[in-house]
Amino acid sequence: MESLQLTAVLAGLALLYSVYRLLTRPSLSDIPGPESKSFWLGHLPELFQEEAGDTDFKWQEQYGSIVRVKAPFGEDMLWISDPKALQYIYQTSGYNFPKQPERRILSRLIGDTGLTWAEGDVHKRQRKVMLPAFGSPESKALLPVFRHYAEQVTLIWKDLLTGTPEGSIKLNVHEYVAPATLEAIGEAAFDYKLGVLDNETSDLGRAYKNLVATIFSAPSNAKIFMQNIAHYVPMRIQEFLYDHLPGKGLEKARFNRSAAHKVANELLAMKTEALLEGKGNRDIMSILVKANAAENERTRLSHAEIVSQMRTILLAGQETTSNTLSWALMELAKQPHIQSRLRAEIHAMERKIRERGDADFTVADFEAMPYLQAVLKEILRFYPAVPHTYRQSLHDDVLPLSKPITTRSGKVIHEVPIRAGLRLILSVCAYNRQKDIWGEDAQVFNPERWLESGSAKRGTSVGVYNNLLTFAGGVRACIGWRFAIYEVQAFLTELVSNFQFELVPEVERVRKTQAIVMVPTLEGEIEKGVQLPLRISLAPREE
């Protein structure tokens, strides 16, 4: 009887403590934010259905850099662009803010159980093995590969221009840049020619064409609702459903997985055999296989994990670079004076290269071109490939703020207490437009800002590259960010050197569509996938 009474007392105390925790846990009710139009969907349609960044910039202007917004069922979330809060989440306490489970399942859908999916100790182990392949010397060594595939685009476009009576042609630039960047990733990462640039019927080419646009763009209200109630569904059940449910996007993802796994398994067998024979190249895969072999059995990546990294690298490398280049070419077409100035600098450097007896650019040449660097940084600031990242708090915590905010009740606070399990939307696009960091003209594309100050790096350090958040930061910063900036420069210098880009009427209908990455589509034609039409002609050259 006494033990029964003791159990009842303990159960009562536990219940009281649970009620106390519920009543005293941090509340966001006093944080400013917009009113939700829907109990069932919260503010998510505004974020996912409108053009990327539009809602973010509106909230930033109206409410500041930390905003209370609603998830489905009226659940509170925080939208954040405050530099100090972002630094705390990404860097100071990185592993205390894992990805939301409903976002991890999407990472698994397009990248298996690789680095973008992994969390905690698994992420630490995977990243440690992969880091040697993504250092500065390794990335610089791949520049000739990037230049080669940029030149292939030049050859194709020049061939298309041959015989055109007006000397120009309108084309979807992304349609040519995307397979070229995929080929570049294939050779740089795996020392393997994928065969997608000159063969549209290849399985791998079809598997990656419009991949994220097909799966993630223009989500319906029903799709938004279903993706987000997955927050409450165990991961194993989510995995089963995503692996077996019908649907155009899911079938595209499964076809992509099948095609990528086939190539990845063949490559892994080749690289492993080469290592055993004492051979090996400097591609990412060879370095990864070698680094993994040096690990002890406990920390070594499994076969499935290495295959997952390969699929992750293919997707991340191709989608981000091809879309960044497409936005860059559009912006240069919008601002011919920037395009002309950049081309003049490229041509001047080409003359220097010829005078010293060399055949092509080096990384040092890129770094000696101040206007190229300014344009590159401004493209990455203005058009971040991934406009948002998503996290949730493991524990009750306190977010520091770079400047105080005034709550709805009029109280001035310098930090925001949060509860365990709170979902966070980290706005990369809004941080990259913060006026306190980038100046009063932060909403204007202006490469001059980088020349006037040398760098726009001010205040709290957040990102890995020039304090931009485009490659994220901290423990989950993009491992291939050096790889990306060399590839973008390789393509940009080649294409701007050889071609002039002009706007066409259809550009008025270009939308910044959210599909995990920010992709260009045409209004009313989203079913046609990624489109960015421009008019190209041969670039003028000074003799």
C-alpha cells in the first residue's frame, strides 16, 4: 500500500511539474509579427508560394530582424535575420539547432543520408572524412576542369550563332549552363565524364534536369500542409511514405536516386580498386576514398554513406551553380554598364595572360581582377541559391540580438528566450539585404559597394565567405563553397568574354521560384521547368 501511495505521489508531482513547465516555458506571444490568415497553414503559403524573398523583405521592413510567425495549427515559429542570433544558431551552438525533421526528410529524398541530411555525431563524422577533399589547394586544382566545360558552352553558342542573319539568338541560358555545370561536377568530383552535355537522352541527364523544380516548386496548400504535419510523424514512417507514395515529384526523385546510384556504385568500385593498386587522382572522390580508408572502423564511412555523398555533391554542385550563373547573366543583361566594365577587365587580363605566354586563367588571375570579385560577391549577396534554412532548438535557450527590439507590449529586450523544439526559419535572403550590414542601398544590385569598402564585412561574423550567408555558416556551412566560387568565376569570365547578353520581353515574366533553391521560371509556364531567356550575340572586342 505504501509503495502504491508513493507511486501516486510521484506521478502527481511529475504531472504538476509538467504543468509548471508548460505554463512557465518561454512564450513568443509578445514578439512582433504579422497576423496569420489561416489556422491550418499559418504563414507558410506566403513564404513558399510567393516569389523568393518578397515576404522576407516585407517582414524585415515592417517588423525588424526577428519576427513571430505561425506554422500550421497556430504553432509559433521564429523568422530570423538578426546577425547575432544567426551567429549563435549557426556557430556558437550549431549542434543544438538541428534541422527540422520535415526538412531532413526532403534532404534524404534528393541526397540520401549524406551530409545535408546528417545530424550530430553522424554529421561530425561525415564532415571530418570529407573535409580533406574540399580544401583551398584541392579546389584551386580543379579550375582547368571548370574552364573546359565553360568553353564547351561557348562552342555550342557560337555554333548556334553561325549563319543567323541578325547576328543574335534568343535562348534559355539555363538549358545550356545546367548540363555543363553537371559535367564539370562529374569530372571535378569523380574524374568521370557523365555524358549529359551532348546527350540529352542519358539517364543521368534526365534524372537531374529540372529536378528540384519538378519536386518542390509551386507547392499547393495541400502539399504545404502535408509536408509540415510531417513534423509530428516519426522519421521511419516518413521515409516509408516518401519511398512508396505515388506522385510526379516523388517518382522524379526515385528515378534520380536510381540513376545516380548506378553511376556512384560503378565509380566507387573503380576508385577503391585504384587505391588498392596504389593509384589515385586528385578528384574529390579519390581523395574521399583515400581519407576514408585511413579512418578507423568506428569513424569510417559505410559504402551507402559514400554513395550518399556522391549524390549530394552532384545535386548541390549543379543546382546552386547553374542557378547562380543564370541569375548573374540576367542581372548583367539588365545593367549593360556593369556587363561592359566586367568584360573590359576580363579582356585586359586575357591580354596579360597571353603576354606572359600562358594559355588560360589561374585563380591568382581571378583574384587580381577587383571588378570580377565585386560582381561575384554582389551576385552571391543578391541572389543566394538557398534563400532559407530551417532549424529547431534542442533545449530551452536564449537568442542574443545584435540590437534591441520593442515587443508588442512596449518592452525593450536584448535577447529572446525560446523553448525546446521551437522551429526557426533562418532567412538567408533577408540577412544578405540587412541595411545595417550592407548599407542603405542594400536592396539595390551594386558591385561598387565592394570596391568602396574593400569588403562589406561589418559587425558580427556570420558567413564563411565575405560575411555573406549564401553558403551558411558554422558547423553546417557549405563544405564546397571554395569549389563553387571558382566554378562560377570560370563560367562567368568565359561567357562574358565571348558573348553579349541582352534582355528579351519574357524577362518581365521571370519569377524567383522557391524550390529549396531559388530557380528562375516564367510566370504561367512553371510546368516547363527552369527558364531564363536572354538574347545573346558575340561580344565586342577592342583591338
